[in-house]
Amino acid sequence: MGIALQQTLGGVGRCRGIGLHCGQPVAMTLHPAPPNTGIVFRRTDAGAEIRARWTSTTESALSTVLSNGEGIQIGTIEHLMAALAGSQVDNAVVELDGPEVPIMDGSAAPFMLMIERAGIVPQDAVRRAFKVLKPVWVSANGASAALLPEHGFSMSFEIDFASRAISRQDLSIVFDSDSFKSEISRARTFGFLHEVDRMRAAGLARGGSLDNAVVVSGDTILNEGGLRYADEFVRHKLLDSLGDLYLAGAPIIGHFRGLRSGHLLNRKLLEALFATPDAWCKTTLSRADAVDSLMWRERSRASA
Ligand SMILES: [Zn+2]
């Protein structure tokens, strides 16, 4: 079992779409980046560069927003971050000519395709990760998020909504190299029709439509084509959380448990982890083989 190497894109990837909240057209270009760059966002229209780290995020509940502290923001980065994490891309520069990552179809699938087409290439640097050594958790208003020690990387999430279109959904997943793409990446963002007017009045969800979100009205799903997975809602929460966790700056070895958690709590969880020096350590990753292809892990022994 060899040491895993950092990865970047083999070429450039491009897409164009509208921002979910700003409602404006945005062009996005993904570029390869040197080892140890991490994921860096650039706004070409504002001449700003922001590293994709939890320390650069704002207190935003509905999406994950980066800020340079001087008024320049980059919104709705979480689905792209999930695609980069799920594709095991360590280093990339994301260029945007507007204030928000395009929402595309509301999932991470279009970004997975972009990354696949650009290609993924190994680099001459060891792949590092953060290993959880002790349980860390945060909670607020009946929601909670936790990181627990684990040999590999796994996530579980539970949601409970009054709407019978969603109700209670609980899903646990151990990530291997394919599971993000097949089990999670196509899950779309969702919202309730009764919240749309309030969000629009607050200047949010201006680009939202049935083309980029599952919209629930009472107990009914309004999208003509229905759902992509029977439990698409909880799968999207796992997608969001993976994207938020990648703001640690490297993969995490451990188990994430979310209970009705959201972007704000996920950010507080990373804050709590890094504020507890004996709860984590840095480690290097080993290369997955065909038999035991956990997405990332520290040791060669498979975890249950
Ligand atoms: Zn989302």
C-alpha cells in the first residue's frame, strides 16, 4: 500500500449558469494548481482571491459563503466543494466572474462531470489529512453535528420534517471511491414553496426554480419528474456537509454525524475541532487499492 499523492486537474474545466441567490449569470473556470495550494477561489470581476477555508466563511445559514473580510464574497460554494472532495482533488483554482458559484441543477453532478472531463492527475507531494482523535460536537436549537474517531471516512445524517414528502430520513454511508458519485452527487438542493416569498423579499433565492431545486409544497413535491433518490433530501444534506467539511483544508479521517445540521453548525463544528488541540492530528493518507477502496484513510486495514 503506497502513500497517496495530492491531486489536481489535468486541464481546465468551464461552465456557465446562474447564481441561486443572486439570480445573475456567472461563468466558472476550474484550473489546475501546484501542490499544497488547496482550493482557492478567485473573483475576476472584483480582483479578489479567497482560500476555501472555514475561517473565511461568513455567518450564513442558507448557503456557505466565503468572504475576504473587505466586502468581497463568494456564495454557494458547498456543492462545488463537495464535488472536489468527492473527486479527491486537493489543489485547484476556481475562477468566477460574479458573486456566486452557478447552481446548475442544484446538485454536484454537473461539477463531477466537469472535473471528470478536465481529468485528475497526481502531483509530486504527499496527501495529508486531519484525523479525529476524540469526539467533538456542537448543537443549537435541537440540531447537532459531531465528529467521531474512525479508521476511514464515513458520514451519517438524520432529518425530520413535518411535511410527509420528507418526514424522517436517516442515512449512513461509508465512502469509497465511487460512493459519492453514485449515492450522493445527484441529490438536489430543496426548499419549501411557503419560504420562497420570504427568501425573495430578503434578496435570496432569486435564481431558484424547479430546474435547480426540489420544491415542496405541504406534503407534495412540485417537480414534474419527482425525486432522483427516494431519500434525496437527506442525501443532499450529506452532500452539503461533505462540502462544508472540506473547508478544513484537507480530508478528514473520522465519522461525521449530523442531526438537522446546516452550514452554520458545520462551520462551528470545524471551529470546535480545531479549538481542541488533543481532538485531532495531522496524518498522511495511503493509496486505496482495488480491493479496499475507501475514499481516503490512514491505515491499510479496512474499517467496518
Ligand atoms: Zn446544498
